[in-house]
Amino acid sequence: MRITVFGSTGNVGSRVVAEALARGHEVTAVVRDPGKPHGLPATAAIAVGDARDADDVARLAAGQDVVITTTRPAPGSEGELAVATKGLLAGLTGTDVRLLAVGGAGSLTVPGTGGTLLVDTPGFPAAILPIALACGEQLALYRADEQVDWTYLSPAALLEPGTRTGRFRLGRDELLVDADGDSAISMEDLAVALLDEAETPAHRRTRFTAAY
């Protein structure tokens, strides 16, 4: 497949690029600032663009099978996530290119709470509340769209660098927890889940989640 990745230099995006290349796909890794070191593999095609710009999105999606976005704004600029989402949706409207987005876990419901969102639970970390709320708005924008073939992946509550095991569970709108009540997945395995979906679509125009 031919895959374009926005947010390709981030923690998740760089792992998505690596996973896609390892599977033999043709990857275009999008960077916003060509002057900054990006550390991307030499086998990835590097392109300059901005997910917030619908024209950039349309240009970089032309001839591609899938666009993946893992963009995350800097702290204090969380509102840019909605702008990028609108740019991606506008840029892909009228095309057959699929859009896979990595979002947040805050909008997942917590098991045994009668539908309480993770972001609304007592003790939710204040430091990540702004990005969690921005991800909730991001998901709402996708759900309101009727033109683009999108899929939204929410990670587990704890998402950290780790190892690639290829072993995890999938769910829909409820937070996946283990026998101890913990919810976690490595960034490497989240990339596996995302590329599995790209290769074998099972969650078109809906959200899914992955955790151990």
C-alpha cells in the first residue's frame, strides 16, 4: 500500500512509519519543518506539509491508499488538534483515500461505572486534561463527518514506548483493562494495531481501542 503519515516524527508517528516500512509499504512521512532533523528512515519518502491545510492534505493524499494522522499539538496549543482534524477531513472529502487517526483514551467509558468517560473520573491527571478534552472534540468531528472513510484508534490509558509483541486485545468504546484493572499498551504495539487495520479494515467510520 501507499501510505502518507502526518505527525511522522512524533513518538507514535515514528513507530507507525517504522511498522509500515517493515511490512513493505511505500511510506510518505510528512514533516512541517524541513530544516529540523527528523530521524526518519532513509526508506521513507519525506514530504513537507501541514495537516491543518486542506490543500496540503489533498496534495499529499493524491495517489495514496491510506492517510494516517498521529499529530499532537504542543502543550498550550491543544486547539490546533481540531483545526488539523478539519483540514484532514476537508482535504480527503471527495476521495477514496482512507483516513486512520490515532486519538486519545479520555473519551472511552470506564468499565463498571455506568458509562462514565475516563476523562470525567476522579483523579484524572490535570496535566493531560487539555489534550484529553481536545481529543474528545477530535472524535466528535470524525463522528459528525459523512464524507470521509475514517477510522479512529484510541489507545489504552497508559501509552508508553516499549516492545513490539503483536499480542493485544481490541475493543470499541470501553476502556480495556486487565485482571488488575490496569490499561496499557506500548507505542510499538499500537502501531501494529493501526497497520493491521490499514491492511484489513474492520472498523470503518467508527472508533476502536487496543490494550493488553
